[in-house]
Amino acid sequence: MNSLEVTYQLVTPAFLEGFKTEKQYIRLRESSFKGLIRFWWRALAYAHDGTDIKQMHKKESELFGSTKNRSSVIFLPMGDADISVSDSYDCFDKPGLKYLGYGLVHPSAKIPYVKAPLLFTIRMISRKDFDPLLIDALKILGLIGGIGRRNRRGFGSVAIVDIAQNQEVIWQAPHTLEDFGRTLREILPEPDLAIGMPSYTAFGPQTTIYFLGQSHEDSVFPLWDEVGSQFQRYRSFGRNGRVGQYPAEKNFQDDHDLMLHADQGVNKAPRRSIFGLPQNYRFGAGKTLTVKPSRKSRERRASPLIFHFHQLKPGEFIALASVFPAKFLDKEHPEISINGFSVSGSIEKDYPVIIEFIEGNIAHNPQKPRFPEMRRIWP
């Protein structure tokens, strides 16, 4: 029997849930991690087998199990790591963090979270040799991914530490930005334009991973808050010409006007829909509108933009943004619902809105990049 142990460090607080949403029931569950690894395995598999989806599903079924097959890999119970749980939101009391955690970190919510840092290990056994793509998926989770609620906004970011096979360490994480980029290039194949845009979050021909910036501090929170603050300033229309303490950039005046008059009818979705749905728009006199997929069984569309915060070494944190362009809604005739009206959900043309956030300059200071240190690190 072959064994595999993968150690991670939790870099930012994670909103996990047990069978009850109470402090004493919060734990790291092997079933949840199996689902996460399956997600990243599928994302990687598309880059390798995207032109043969049937073969890709066959491999997935053999590895993770299905209604017809048992899983070839067994994820062992993780036990109780040295978890510290809190429901105090003082650490999130910054504008950028509040924006990234909107609806989740409100003081009245009192949802408990796992405090960072935290070291934990995933353990697996298999009668066969471990699939190399599975090992790559375990690495990718700990290089650009996270766990728990709102992990695409940086909550629950995890940094991989090392991998041991049959009790022997076979791989260790990079500790410099240069090595980090080199590691991504070793894991991820060059984009293949022939496979086309994926229908789910996957490494497709347009996927890009960016380095946004770094900090040399004892805490990741200042860097995390700065990314959130820039995100809010880019997206928000503001009030009285301001977004918090900054002049409002009003990058989406057209979205504001479209939604302000939505009760008279709409013929397109707001450009900001590309960041994920649902989205709420609030105006004076309590007027609120919701933009969401029309499909009743699926009223959410996860964001194609994933933030990740990584600790390279003590006192050195980096911020990453991964963009996964894919078909926005997976229906033959996708639709988005706005105030009772249905409009086309084929909004893939709006992906440049996300790229402009990362690569562009601040609207009222066009000579200043939003992220001065920004650069692409893959491909």
C-alpha cells in the first residue's frame, strides 16, 4: 500500500463548517479536501485532455470514484489538528477586508472561523502508484488555492509546505518568487489554443496567473487589505463622489445607469457581472436590484478571478490573482435575470474587465498602476 502525506499552512483565516456552524464542531474534513483536490485535478486535466472530455471523465471516475467505480485513492481521516477557532471580527476591521468578505464578516453574523497560521496534513493511501496529475493538483491547491467559504477572495488561502511519499519527502515548496514562478511553469503545460474555452473553471488557453505585490511584515492582513481596497475602488460607483477616503473612479458609470433605470427594461447584463453572480445593486430610498443566473436550480456563478495570499518564508507574503476565462454560464442559451427581465448570459466578451483591474492604472491618476509590482508569472 502506497502512502502520501501533504502538509499545508493556513495563511489567512478560513470559514469552515462542521455538521453544525458552531465553534466546537469546526474541523478539517477529509471529504471536503477530496472535493477540493478533485476540483483542481479537473482544472489541470482540461489542459491535458481538453479535446477528449469523455476520456477525462473516465480518468476522474477511476481516481476519485463515481456511482459505478470505487475511488482508487483513500483520503484518511485528518483527526483534530491544533485548531484555534474565533468569532471575533476585529482582525477584519479594514475597508478592503470588509469588501472582500461582504456578507460574511459582518459583526452581527458571528460565524466562527479557523485562525491562521495553522499547519495541517492531508493523508492518502492507494494500492496503485499515485497519479502524477493528482500530485500536481495537491501542489496547485497550495500554490494558488484556498479552503472554505469565500476562498476566491483570499479567505482560507493555503500554502503547501512539502509532500512525502511512503514517509520520504519527495518535494518541497518554493521559498522565493523566482522559484515560485518556475514551479508553476513546471506543473502547468503551455496553453493549447486548439482546445478552446472550457465550460468550467480550468486551465484553458486564456488562463493567466499574476503576481500583484508583496509585503515584508509579520502579518498578511495589510497586503490582503490593500488588494481588497483596490478591488473596491475599481468596482464601486461610490457615494457622494467617494469610495471610502478615496475619490470614486466610476469605472462603470454605464452599469450604474443601466441598473438605475432597470425597472424600465434592460437589454444586456452589467459589465461587472463577469466578476461572478449574484450581484446586488443598491440605490437611494431602499431600492435594491439583484443580477443572477436565470436558471432556478443554479443562482450562482463563481468568480473567474481567484485571489491567493502566500507565505514564502517568515515575514514575506505575496498576493496572487488567477484569471480563469471560461464559458460564463453552462447552458446552450444562457440567460441572466435582472429585475424580472432576462438578458443574454453569453458575456465572455467582458473578460477584459477583469484584466483591466489587474493590469490597468488608477482612473483619476492614469500614470499610476493599480498594482505597481504586478507581472504575469504564468504562462
